[in-house]
Amino acid sequence: MSYEPHTPEEERALLEFLGLKSADELFAHVPKELSARSFNLPEPKSEEELRRYFYDKAGRVKTPVCFAGAGAYDRIVPSPIWQLLNRGEFLTPYTPYQPEASQGILQALFEYQSMVCELTGMDAANASLYDGASATAEAVLMLSSFKKGYVLLPESLNPLYARVVKTYLKGPGLPVKTAPIGPEGTVELNELERLLPGASVLVLQQPNFLGYLEPLKEVGELCERHGVPLAVVADPVALALLKPPAAFGAWAVVGEGQPLGVPLSFGGPYAGFFAVRKELIRKMPGRLVGLARDRKGRRAFTLVLQTREQHVRRERATSNVCTSQTLIAIANAMYLTLLGPEGLKEVARQSVSKAYYLKNELLRLGFTEPFTGRHLWEFPLLHESLPGLHRELLKEGFLFGVPLGPFYPELKNAVLLAVTEKRTRDEMDRLVETVKHLA
């Protein structure tokens, strides 16, 4: 039903009919305290502040305040995303094999692919893979076919991703070598240059697992000099601030879509994004949604490439990937649409600003930095009593990062901390005060 307010002429006619001179006379019977001009309301709150307020009023069980990352991040998830995704049109559709009946879901995936290309600077993106780790492994398989040699994985790559890559490589029997970390917490360039001539592909994470910014420009130049394909594992939020990997010669850019509107949920489901140069489109795994025209000239979306073994003979398939994470990919697209370019930049800026605030406060309490590199919102710190401190802080309601000992034995007293835009000044100050009393 449309709502059309009365015009001034209509209001005057109505009051004249009632024998009144003003609207105030019409409502003169209402007690004055109910018709106050000023209600002395508090300042407006953001969506996240309101969510916290009502969770507190409802007496919800409080989860530990999360300062952990390592590939999955506790970011603000705008409420419209999952309200819209719970609609049957998004929640229930399966593979859109019949494009005439699946235009909505196909268009959503086309928009997702377009946004991934805009973030990464690449020419084409697929309709998602299982997660960031499997996307990394698929990129390695794809790029290693261009040149014989070993797969080169820096120690600064997410160790869990590295394990998945090595599992994938057992089938074709491809060897793996590791490039060491230098004093800045990034790949050691001199050692990398020594190893590159025998490599078939290099994988570089940006920012890397330890949170530091890799020298992507120098690495890209080295890869070009030695003719080695470069795959970049990128954080999608970081791409709002950094130059796209395509600018440094990346052949493929992959990563995890979880930071884009997907809550932490015991390891998934997540979605891996996968973008390539146009020359590699036919070697890209998974599905590709394209825009075409029907016989009447109308815009039509359809699956234009499906190079997986369910659609072609197994020996001709580029991958045994069986599906895409459509629902999660569309959540990513909704998140990017709601925030827009400037909103995503603001998320990244706030995360960086808060990370440096917390780091500086902890450095004053005796923590030290194991490396000298530049980081964004994730960084490692050393403390001699870390294992016990980590356990005690959990009892106090703080998930104090990810201990690095299980991944790097030489960093047994180090913790990897992540600070997102979701963390408040009060939470960080309470953490610092608690550490002060425990350490």
C-alpha cells in the first residue's frame, strides 16, 4: 500500500471541517508529557553495538573475546547477509544445470566472480572452491604443469595450507622444497633466488601466515627472471589496501573468503576464491559463470566452463573438484556489495589501527617482536611465560591468539595475535590489564 501524506491545502480543509484552527488543537487532549518535543535520547549506536547490547540484556553465554586469526577471523558480519541467504531462492538451489530456471543464482555468482576479479586484478575468477587451502593446492596443480621441477613453498605460508598442498601432490608425485624465513618474517630473497631455477611454481602468501607483508614486487621480478609461475594466496580484506597481486606478475590469486561476511563456525563451511590470467581460463578448476545473449537478444547467464571430471572424460578433467561453495560465495558477494570499496577499506584501516594499538600496549608489558617486518592486523609476539599465560587468559575470557610452537618449534614462546575491526577499545584495555596482573 502506498503512503501519500496530506497536502497543506488538505490539512486546512480538514481542520476547517472540524472547526479547529491548528493541528495542536486536534491533539490538545494528549498529555503534554507524551507530546514532548525533545525526548533526551542517547546517541545512536552502530549495528554491532546494538547486537552486543541486546546479547548482554538477554543474558547470552559470553564467548571468549577472540584475538586469534591464522586464516579465520572474527569480523563483523552485517545482519542482512544471512537474513537474505536464508531465503529459499539462495538456500536451497543446487547446481544450476538449467540456466533458464536459474538466472537469479547464476547472476549472483557472476557478480561474485566480477568482485573477485576487481579485488585481485586478475582477468577471470571461478564460482569458488571448497576453501582457501584447497584453492591453493588446485593452483599449484594447475601451474606446475607449465614447467618441470619442484613446488616451492616458503616457510611463511600457512602451515595448514602447506599440508593440504603436499597431500594433493602425493598423487602426481611432485616434489616440494621449502624457502626459509628471513629476519623480517618474510621469505629470504637470496635463498629464494637460489631455489627458483629448479622450481615449477612458487606460492607466496600476502600477508603471510605470520602477518607480515611479503616483498611481492621483488619476488615477482625474480619469478619473471627465472620463468617460474607465481601463485599468490591473498587476504581479501587486505586487498582493499594493497596493490592487487596481478600488478606483480601473479599467474593465479587464491584465498579464503571467510573474512567477507562469514562467521567463525568450527572450521567451515567456507569458500575459496580462485582467479587467473585470461590465458589460464581453460585450465582453471571448477565452474565459470558467464554472461551471454539468448536468441531474442536478452541478457542471459549460464555456466560457460565446467572442466571437472563430472562433465568431461576423467583423463581430460583439470581437477576432481566436485562442487563450489555457492552459498558462502554469495555471502561474500553480499558483504562486498553492502560495504562497497570505501567500506572495505575502512574495515581494513580500523583493523590495522587497533592492531598497532594493542601491540604497543603489550610491548610495554615486556613482550618482544621476533621479526622486524611490517604487518597489518596480525603479528607475532614473544613472552617467556607464554604457554601458561595463554591458558590463564582463556580462563579470564580471552582467546589470546594462536601459539606458534606447534608450527615453528623455534617460536615455542611466541603467539600469533589478530585484531579485527570488531575488537573494541574496552576489550583491548581489559586484555592488557589482565595480562599485567598475570604476566
